[in-house]
Amino acid sequence: MRVVEPKTTRQCDESGNERVRKLYPTGSPKYTMRANWINVPNALSALRLVGTPLPVVAAWLQSPTMTLGLVLCLVLTDWLDGVIARAWRQETSAGALLDTLADIVLGVAVLWCAWLLNRQTVWEHRFWIGAVGASYALSATYSLWKFRRWPSYHTLLAKAGMVLVGIAGLALLAAPLGLSARAASICLIAATSVVTIGNLEALLITLRLHGPSSNIRSVFHQH
């Protein structure tokens, strides 16, 4: 294997001290690794990750309107980063992993917010929510055991599930503002059902794969 050597440049700072910088050429592994991380979709995913504690604080302060607004903004970043990644051809394995992490953290945060603002409805659906947690834990554990990496397939079912989770989360948070409890319940059951099935599909994809992969449309679209 040919080793790509970096270009070394020497610069002096204001104090006269010499500093050495290594610049890797385009196409080298080091350059590619850095390029995989630095793009607009990843910046949006990072923004979602960093901003996730804000609605939790708002819910803890018992401000459903502010909580709802903050969650809506974060959910929009999840939609927008996917659109930009596809339109600008910036879909990478690093971005898929970051997006998955941000989605998990946001999902847990929304559930926490709902618990703080609408505890009764969340408790009534604890078995549906538990099914999501159990199926995801099973899928993630198997992927970590087999490939030593987190699953980030972004299947169509996973994307549909995240949309429904966003709707269910907004419905749960809007219940204290007057939304029907039945409507929130229907949204939550639909979301947890689709996400659970999506997690089981991810488990099946991991079972059938011979090596780590990401951005797979479904179990029927594996290479």
C-alpha cells in the first residue's frame, strides 16, 4: 500500500516561534476522514445534539409552549440535514453515525420532556415505549458484537419511524396545551410500532451483512 506523505509547511507566529503544519493532499485517508466530518449536514446533526438539553430545561421549568417550539426546531434540523446530504451528495458513513447518535439523544430527550409535562400518558404507554427500547438494545448490541460499530442504516422504515416519533413527541407535548389525549395516544402507538419494526429490520440487516455498512434503504436493498 502506498503511504501518502503530508506536505510540511513551516510558519512563524508573532513571537517568532516556528510552527510546523502537515497538510494532507486531497484523496488521502487523513484528508478523506476529515472531509467526511466537515460538511453542512453534519453541522446540523451536531447542532441538534448540542441543542437537545434546551427543551428538557424548558420542560423542567413547566413551559410547554417553549418546550414544543424547541423540539420542533430540533426536529426540523433532522429533516433538513437529510435533504441537504442527498441534494449535495454529502452522505457519508461518519455523517450517518453522527445523525443516528443525535436522533437517539433527541428521542430520549423528547420522552423525558413528555414525562415532565404529560406523565400519565407516557406511563399508560410504557409497554409500547419499552418495546422500542428493548428492540433497539438488541439491534445495537448485536451490531456492536459483530462489527464493533453502532448500527446506522437509515432505512426507509427508520426514517418513517423518526417522522412519526417527531409527530408523537409534538402531540405529547401539545396535550397540556389542549390537544386531545386520544390523538396523542394514537400518534404514540403508531410511532412506537413502526420504530420497533424498524429496529427488528436493522437486526436482520446486521445478521445478513458480511461487513459494516450504512445508508441501506431496506433489508431488500442490501448489496
